[in-house]
Amino acid sequence: MGILRSCLGERRDRARRDAMKIASRLFLWAILFSSFIAVSSSAQPSYRRILFDRNAHPAVRSAAEILARKLGLSTEEIVSVDQSALPRRGEIVLEVAADLSPDQLKELGPKARSLKYDGYMIAFRDGGALICGARPRSLLYAAGDWRLWKDISAGDFVREPSFAIRTGQYDENRSVAEYVAELGVNVIIGKPNDHVVTLRETLPEVYARLDPQEKERLEAARAARMRENLELARACHDADVDFYAFLFGSDFARWSPALYRAALKAFPSIRGVAAPSSFEKASLCPSDPLTWKLVRAYIEDLIAQTGADGLYVTFWDHYGLYCQDERCRHNGLNKFPNELYEAVKQYDAALRPLKKRLVVRTWSSGVPHWLRGEFVHAPGYGHFGGTGVELWGRVIRETPPDIILQTKVYNADCQPDAPFSPLIGQARPHAEIAEYQISGQTIGRFYFPASTVDYIARTMRRVHELVGGEGGVNIFPGGTRQSNYSVFDDILNSVNLYAWRELSWNVNANVEKIWTDWALPIYGERAVPHVIEALRLSEEAVYRTFSTLGMGSETNSSFAENIERRETLLKYTNRYYLPEYARFLEPTKENIERVIAEKEENLRRIDRMFAALERARPHLRAEQYAEMRTRFDWLKEYAICARYLDESLWRYRYLRHLASMLTTDPEQLKYIAAAYDAVMEHEKRLFRYDPAQKFSCYNTTLGQLRIKPSLGSPVPLMKELYEKSKQLIESAVGPDYLPTEWLR
């Protein structure tokens, strides 16, 4: 999707896409028609009761309650029994494989005792259904899959996940049991640094250095957070899934400023020495044994107060170990690969006696770049930053193999249509997890329709090839910097969650069927083909809006505020140094035309989204159409502004190059002035809405949102592009050369 093709190639590709679109529509209609025929020609079961053993695990009761809600049954129709039996007509019986009666086992067959990982199976007999899970949480998965099997009346239905490990950061828009059922995960991750450590029990000599007010504040905060964390851990265990605490960054000074000050008083030698102009602060010296005594004590306290079964760790975004003192320069701990090895070894040493697992996220800030006068090193993404294997080589080779390594599927920081990470598949003998951030972070924060279904399908199949079924996948769901928002309830973007769920359980799942299964309950049969057409177009639309010629964009989708920042952002997909992409950064008129062609084609793509929406309109509820129309408009107006900004950026870069050659091209200002006018006009149209309008994804009206819909303003960048381009031209031709109609 990244490389722009020649005009002839574009026409061929467009014809091919049109043919594929027609074929996709025919396939979709075939799915809908065959589903209709299948349902119409067989007797659909009508379930009246759900039964389970009264001594069953709490996850089984939760599965029964979820199923009852989905099937429209009352709580009175959930029945606990002394011993479950075979279902009668209209009954669903829930049972765990280890507790099957002889009659149930005979009905299900040997498969019931050999289900892969934590899968489940259902036997449909005489209008009843016997659901058997490999373990209690498996019945939650069956409840989450209810749409896939509710209309089956005969035979067996078997569902086994493609990946043994499936982890997700908890989203409070769902109960833990509902979250597990909907996403099919078996590990839940807490919020980052969602704990308060005191070190009172684990390192009293540091605790003693706190002043009385700090002790009182920390103790009160710890008690409150401990209650909440232990409640979350209990809810996870009641859902038969593990709970992992999340320790983000390795800057102890940010973990707890009070404890850091106290630790420096107790152990002065642990203070690190930062590198000049480095974003990494070296709050601790990894060469000092007392550093690791402090870190281990912190981790032990964290585990004790969270009730966690394991720990997720991330070292970057406040990396606190990049120490350059004499000790570290002497022993090599001033280098990232050695520091990471030492840190992972020490974290594991703290956890192993507690019988807790460690998951290490390998992400390291996405791309090396300058940020507000400091250099963000972000090693491991190729080019001058070295490779991921070089960065993590010692961890891979020298730490215990039961430590799990988790790598973002993106060889970047969640960028649109990012390249696939070359580190995935390189960590054996460690199990590997591929991470997906489904929060709209760099594709409009989910204000817009923003499918990533094709990307998820393509990459997850590649992940399975590389890490195998014993590896895993991870999801961070949400809406970046949104308030009052639930991606689970979003009628546009919840498809991304559904696709992740389906593909993590069946990497070969048919993408068209994923779309249909997701869309039918929301939109109804007659609207579905048109809605799917529009939303599938949104994937390429947001990629081309935010990733110009395959380059990067703002990490939180906002308009960049100045040229320096915008040019830095071009690096963020880590394609800028690849020869096939580096040529798009060359300051030429040809590349200006490439940008214009890509952006104009993208606006036509968005127009096709609107056309498909209008075809769906007669079959949509009024509030659905209103929401979709508003959010499509938000995308289009943002894309128009982005189109003129990026055209002007490439024109500015061309002028800057000409200036270095002691010449210029005055006509460029004509086009930049026209872009200036367009941005000023369309900036007024960004994020138009009726304050009384209510979207599916918000728990209040648009006018009452705590954070108002916005991605900033394109005006500061546009003004700078115009002014600096004008300066470059006038430096060669003088102040009175340019026509007045080009002046702003």
C-alpha cells in the first residue's frame, strides 16, 4: 500500500481493485443469501433455559448470565443443578471437560477431552445444546461467540484458538467476564503503573528516609489502590484468566519521586549520569548492586499489593538506565543491549521466587528522533539505530527461555499501514507475543471510520507462521485521548476488535465473513453490503490521509504544529531510509505530483464512502445514518486539510533544495497560496456537529463530552509553510518580484 505507482500502473491497479470490489460484493451477497437459506430451511432452536452445575467455577455462572442476556432470557431461566445431564429440547447445558458425566462424554466423544488450548465444543441434539469447555473460561468464549452457533440445530461445533496466549489490557467499559467473552483473551493486563509502592516491608531502610507526610500520603494511596487492584485480580480469577500488573518505563524517579529521593539518601551511589542532550535520564546506575536491590524491592511490593500472576514491563518512554558514568563505561552497561539484559535478568530474579511470570515488551519509542532539544534514541528499528535482534540479542540468548517477549507487529510506533516487525520470529527459545494497539492512535483516534481489518488479517497470519500456535497475540483496545468513549460500542470501529478476536482464534478466517458477521446484527441485512463497502474503503482512506507516500504521521493524529516536527514525523514508519521509499523524499517536482495524485485519489475514495453510505441510508436507522454522516464528514474535512498541508510541505522542501543550489522557482508560491486559502476555508469545517447528537460510542451527547472532538489546527503549520517558502523565493528574486495575488 505504500509505494505510489506510475499513472499506467495506477489505472491497472484501479481496474483490478474495481474487479475485486465487484467480486467481493458478489461474495458478500452469496454469504448473506446462503445464510438466509440455511436459517430458513432448518429449524432454528429456541432456547428456554441454561443449566450448569451449582458447584461450578464462577466463570461458568458468568458465561450463563452472558448467554442469557444475548439470547433474551431472564435470570430466572438460568438454573444451577446438583449434577448437569444431557440437555433436553430448549436447554443449553454448560460443562467443563474434566467434570463431564459418562453420558455427556459419550455424547461429545473423545474430542471433549482433547480440546486444543482453551477451546470448546458444542453438541446440538434434538433442540438442545451441550457446551463443553476445556476449562471454565472456555465457556465464556462460547458465550462471546453466541452469534456463530445460535442458529445451528444439529451436529457438532468445535472452536479452538490459533494462539495459546491471548492477552489484552483491561477496558472498564466491560466487566472482566464480558471482556474475556468478547475478546477471547486468557490474560488481562492492568493499567500502566496503576499501583502505589511504599517499600515499608521490602526495603525498610529506604522507607525510613521518607518524611512523615510522605509516609502518610503513600500509605493512604497504597491502601486505596490495593483494594482496587485486588478486586480486579479477583474478578480475573473468577473469570479463570490470569492478571498481570503493568510496569511502564524504567525511570524510578517517575515511578515514585518520593521513594527516589529517599533512595538517594539511603544509597547515594545509585545515582546515574545522563548522556548529554539525551531524552533518557539515567536516574539509576545499572552498575551499582544497590540499584537492583531497590528495583527488586519495588517489584516485590508491587506484586504483593496487586495480587498479580505476573508482570508486564516496558523499558522505554522514560528509560531510566542509560547511564554514562565511569563504572558503566568501563563494564559496558552504558550500552542499550547490555543494560536491557541486566534489567531483564534482575526483574526475573525478583519475580521467580514469587512464582510470577515476566512478559517483556520490546518496543523502544518507534524511531530515533530529536524532541524538544533532546535525542530519543529508540534503538532497534534499523538504520543508525541498529536492528531489533542486535538490541535484544543478549536477552534472547542469555535469559531463561520461559520469559516471554512481546513485540509490536508494527516496525514503528503504531503508524498507519506500518511495515511488519522483523524482530517477530527471532526470539526462540522464548515464546513470543505480537502486539496490536487498536485505539486509533495514528489514524484519527477513532473519531473517523478507520478499519484495520485487512492489516490485522495479513499480519496475524504472518505472526502465526513465525511464532506458531504456542506463541500469542496481544490487544490494547480503546480510543486514544478520547473521553466518554467505548470502542466496544462503536458502530464503525468495533469491527477491528471483532476481527482481532476472530483471527486470534482462526488465523484463516474469511475476511468477508468477519465483516458480515460483525455488521449484520448492527445494521440489518439490507444495509450490510453498502455499509461494509464504505467501511472497507476507510482502511486505505485513513492510511493515505495520515501516511503520505508511506511515510509517518503524528503519534496521536494531531496536525503537526511546525515544519521541524512534521519532517521528523515523516520518519515514523521507518521507511525513510529504505531506497524504495527514500526516493519519495527527494526534493523534485515529480514527488510533488506524486503527493497530489495520492491525495486526490484518496479524496475520491472518501467520496465513494459517502456514495455507499447513501445507498445504505434507506435501510439504516436515522441515528445510525446521522452518526455515520457526521463522522465521514470529519474524515473528509481532515483529509482535505492534510492534502494541502502535505502538498505544501513537498513544495517547500523543493524550494529549500533550490535555495541550496542558489536558485528558486517563484511559481511554487502560487500553489502554496492556493493551499493556504483552502486550509483557511476548510479549517472552519473541521469537526462540525450538533451538540445534542449522540453517537453509539459515547455515553453522553457530543455537547457534553469532557474532551471535545478535535485534532488540533492545521493553520500554524500552513502559515509557516507559506511564510518560509516566500522567504526562500524572495532571497533569490527580491521583495517585489512576486505577484500580489500570491501574497497572503
